[in-house]
Amino acid sequence: MADFQEVRDDEEIYEGRGWLPTWWTLMLIAGIVFGVVYVLWTHGLEGWDQEKGYEQEVADYQKQFPEAMNLNKITLNEEGANPLRGDAEAIEAGESHFQSKCAACHGNDGKGRVGPDLTDATWLHGNSDEVVFGLVMNGIQGDQKMLETGGNMPAHNRSLGSTKVLQVMAWLAKMNPSLKTK
């Protein structure tokens, strides 16, 4: 049988009831003072404004990366046709963009999975460059859907931009001649 020893009062651990160390208290006070001075200096004396700062950051980014914001964008020509149709570089880039953004729903070959087949002659909303461009840029929502299967098609005006959408359409026109210019 185990022997139990009696615990004496002087062996217990007591919580300290003293003040914080002086160096710690001074560091806390210095941090608070620095924070108050920094806010007053930045917002009061220098006149820094968050909205103006954001606008400046966006402007600098647009200067440095004009293609990232799709500022040099190409759009349909006056007749509503794709100006990149038949351009070998655009077709190659379009296939790459299709594989990265569209193949999940339309299949790697465009034959359709959740979304419709893009290689046959049946076009649900119209087969002109202008109609297809509008659908891809703005998406297809519930009231516009003509297929019972699948979900909505997201708008790609921000994810791809007009230039990449036109490149995808140039590749699609090569794959499916039933996509008309008008």
C-alpha cells in the first residue's frame, strides 16, 4: 500500500500579487504613445487619405501591368465579328484559355459535360460572334438557361477579359465552322 505524505503549507505554489516588471510597463506605455502619435501624424498632419492612397496604388499597378487589367482590350469590330478569327497565335492562345477556364464544363474537346456541346451545329442562344461574345462575357443565368442539366454559366468579363474571350472564340470557330461572323 502506498504511503501518502501530508502536504505542508510552505510547499504550495502561490500566485504572485505584485506589479508587472518596470521594463514591461514602460514598453507598454511606449507602444501606446507611439500608436497615438503615428495615427495623429499620418491622418492629421500629413493629410493621408485611405481612398486617395488606394486610387494611387491602382493607378501605379495599371501603369506597371496594363495587360493584367485588360486595358489594351480588343473587342468585336463594327460588323460584330471577331477580329482574331483565323489568327494562328490567337487560336493557339484561345485553346490554352479554353482548357484552363472552359473545359471543366464544356470538356477538353468542347463536346460538353455540364455545359452544352460547342462542336455541333446546334447553338442554343445563337451562332453569331456577337451573340456568343455577349453570352461568354455576361454569363448565362437561371432565366436564360435552355438546358435542364448543369448550373449557370459564370460571366468571364473579369476572369478572362475581352481579348482572351475573343481568342477562345477564334479557336472555337476553327473547331466549329457553324459559328458565324454575323
